[in-house]
Amino acid sequence: MNDDKKFIDISDVEQTFKTAKGSFQALRDINLTVAKGEFVALIGHSGCGKSTLLNLIAGLTMPTHGTLLCANREIAGPGPERAVVFQNHSLLPWLTCYENIYLGVERVFAPTESKAQLKVRTDAALALVGLTPATTKRPGEISGGMKQRVGIARALAMEPKVLLMDEPFGALDALTRARLQDELLAIVHKTQSTVVMVTHDVDEAVLLSDKIVMMTNGPSATIGEVLKVNLERPRNRVELAEDRHYVQYRKAVIDFLYTRQGHVEKAA
């Protein structure tokens, strides 16, 4: 049971980058655990190291100090047990929706499964995100929201232990974003996935998460507060809008971000 509670275990992590102007400490003193099946949101102002922390969990970068474990194994690089969905869908434009997903499935399961089994996995992933009718379409022929659904389907098709999402809905219009949030809620409920998601959106964090990790401002950002969201699942955004607990959680995050960590964003 203890292993499930510390499915992802981050201990004393620091991340410093070498730049032309010298060393830049992005993160310091990061200590965090994520339980199996838990949905965790990372939130904070721009430059607070949210994506840096996600990249460390993904194994895309190595920490300057400290350790990161997933299922009791040290994270020493990327692996199929940790799938990443970026804000940019990262689909190959010359491949169909089916082929984009099949590519990931083939990479993970081809050594042990037949082509027929790989096809079943790919078809199931498309169906999970409601994109069976778009099987033969290429990215240039579908909407931004559909592209993101293909990206999510590709990640889930690899049956990862952890789904890592870096503002996956950030570039979408409000209605498409809301629809995909609802779809993600349903998918996570069905798959019981462990999810770590970077977001700037307070309502998104409260709606989706079991736990919200609030980051202090950078440089040398750290975890300022962890808020547990005890809202029953499945969740309905319309019903939650009037729920006093939802309103309290939302207020707590806004208070942290705009009162305790409030600052004026510098113009580009």
C-alpha cells in the first residue's frame, strides 16, 4: 500500500541550468509524492518551473541534485511507462490519425505482439477518444481539438503507468477546451491512470485534480503549498460551479497565486 502512495517519489530535487549569463537555478528543494491513480495538477506563474518539473518526471532532463522514482525505479531517462502529451500535439503530418497512434503502439508492443494485436490496440485507442470516424484523416484535415485527442490516444495506447501532460489544452478555444477536459475526466475514470498535468488554469486544476501542487515564483522556485481536492468523482462541471467546496478550493488557489505569489508579468 505504501508503494502505491509513493508511486512517484521526488526527493530533494534541484535543477540548475548553465546559461551564457552563468548558472540559473530553476528548481530547489522539490519533495513530492504522487499516489497510484492520482491526478495531480502543477500550477504557478510563468517561469515557476512547472514544465521543468514535468520534464524531470518524464526523464527528458536529469536533476542537478536529488532523486526521482517511479514504481520504485529511478527515473534515468524517457520510458514507455511515462507517456507525455504536449501543448503542441506533435503528430507527424504525413501520417493518418491511425498511423500516428500505431507508430507508438508498434514501438512498445511489437517485440511481443502480432500485427493483429497492435491493430486492436490502435483501434481501441481511437475509440476511447471518439475518433474512429477520423481513422484515415491526416492532421491537416482535422481540428486542433481532434489533434489533441489523437495525441492523448497515442499516449494512452502505450498503456503507460503515468500520463504526463504539459498544458495539453492551452492552445484551444474555451468550448473545445471544456469538452476535452470532460473527455479527459471520463478517460481517466475508465483507465484509472496516474496523471501529472501542468496548467495555468485555476478552474481546470480544481475540476480535474485530486491534488494541486502550487509553485512559488522563479527563479529557484519550489513547492509553496499542496492542496488536496476532495470532490467526489465522477465530476460534473455544471453542478460543481455552485458547489461550496469547489468554490473554496478555487479561492484557495487564486489566493496563493495572486495574493501570496502575486506579481506583474513583464511585457514581452
